Amino acid sequence: MEVIPIDLDENSYDIIIGENLINNLDDILSIKDERNFILTDRNVDMIYGDKLHNLKHFFKLTIEPGEKSKSIDVAIDVLRQMLEKGLTRKSTVIAFGGGVVGDLAGFCSSIYMRGISFIQIPTTLLAQVDSSVGGKTGVNLNDYKNIIGSFYQPKKVIIDVELLSTLPKKELMSGIGEIIKYGLIYDYEFFQYIKKEIEGIRSLNNNVMKYVVRRCCEIKARIVELDEKENGLRKILNFGHTFGHALEGGTNFTRYSHGEAVIVGMFYETILAKKMCVIQELYSNEILSFLESLGVDLSLSEYSTSVLIDFMTRDKKNKDNKISFILPINRGEVKEYLLDINEINWN
């Protein structure tokens, strides 16, 4: 078992990474209050529900899987259930699932009684390497991604890499998208490792996955420590996301998983950087060829450029009526560019 601390003064917490942790949750959680809450989804509950039944002093709520559950209506239902079960300010909410469950549980925890404790137990690769760490919570509104939310840090993140063994292929690729992002924004040597070990990642090789999950968490921990509320450095985590979020919203969250949309986003944002001459051609070609090799459909022929740009113009990261893009400029280095609509060209 490894522990990665995140130093955020009074909001500090540990990321615990290991194997077979799910069978020792009572000891790891060490929760004393008798009214606590587990939020999970139907798919996760079908596989691991019996493990959750063994936990003491917890009520469980199961939601439908998928991005459609990350809505204000579902959040209200979760809050109502928390109230009906008698949760107090001393209670704890456990997010046991992927990014949707984690974001929803964190958001509800942040506003219930002005904030109660929550713990992340991520079950997908994307959640383990990215969304469970850093304290971003939220829900979607009118197909606009995470437009309602808060920064609210968990008390603990518990990552059991053995949970990845039950992931469907689409969810695995979703996590791969975020893993690649970390190499491109921060650690070029890690990007080279990902390229070399991509088949080990696809096959969930135990040693490869333990290193990959740990390295992603280390990178995100360091970034969040320096910029908890995304006032500067933390923006680099949005590489691929301006385009990716537009693609998710423009397809009504039915075509791509989040990580797949990020892969497409990184591809076209790299093309944008190439057209703007802010990246060397040799490096841009290295990025593009690797993203092409992953097997994600990168074609945009069926999508309206105007619809995608409309979603981008409503992105919460924008500033001064310009769209915020994080673009690659050098090996392991990216930079924010604020662009007018007429400056955007990925064709």
C-alpha cells in the first residue's frame, strides 16, 4: 500500500493506493458515526454490492450509470435521501464508483448542511487517475458540462487497482485518455513510458497499472497543491477538455465516454497548436500519430462546426469573451491561449 499526501493546509488528505483494499474498508475508513451514506451506480453495485453490505453504519443509494445521472434533478433526489436517512454534520458520504458518482457525491456533500465529509473510492481508471483527486465536484445542466459545481476536497481517496479488472473496454479507453494527458502536460518521460507500455495498460498489467495510477496521482497532487482553485497552473489539466466537453455536449453525452472525447480533443487542439505555429512539427506529429493509433474515431464529418463552437463559447473557463484552450507547445509543456471564434481552425 502506498500513500500520496496532498498538502492543502486544513484541506489536506491522503491518496491511498493498493490492492485488495475493498476487503478491508471498515479498517481503512475508520468511521464512527452511525449514519453515513454510500452513493454508487447500478453497474458497480451488481459487481461489488455484496462488499458494500459488509460495511457498518451505512445507507446505500444506487443511481443509474452514465452521464445523464450527473444532473441537478438527480442531485436533489440524493440530497432528499440524505435528509430522510437522518445524515448530520458528523456523517460521511462515500463515493463508490466512477467519475459521475464521484462528482455527484462530492457536490451533494459540499452543499448538504453547508458541507459534510466525503471519501472517494474510485472504481474506474479515469476516476482513479484523475477525477477522484483534486476536489472538483459538479453536475451538468442543459448538456453543458459541470456548469454547476464547487471545489470541495475529499477527506480521503482510496484506490484499489484490482477494481479495474471488471472494466468494460470503453471505460478503459476513457481512462487512457486522461493518462496520456498527464504525460503531455507535465512529464514527457511519462508520455514515452505510456507509448512503450500501451499494450500493458490495455491488458491491465498489474505492475504497469500500479505505476501509471501512482504517477498520475503524483502529478495531479503536485498541481493541485500549487493551485487548488484553478487560478493559474491547474488550468493545464484542461488540455483536450475545451474541445472534448463541446463534443460530449454536442452529442448529448451519448457517443463518447469522457476520456474518449478528451482524446479527440487533444488531437484537434494539437492540430490547432500546429496551425498557430506554437509547437514544433516533429513533436506535434508524434502526438497526433500516437493518438491516431489508439483506435478512437477521430472523424468530425458528421458534426456541425458551429454547434461545437457554440458549446465552447459557453465553457466556464472562458475569459473576456474569448475561448480558453490549453495547447501543447513543447515536450511535457502546455500553455493557455484565449482565442476569438475567428482564430479557431482545426480543419
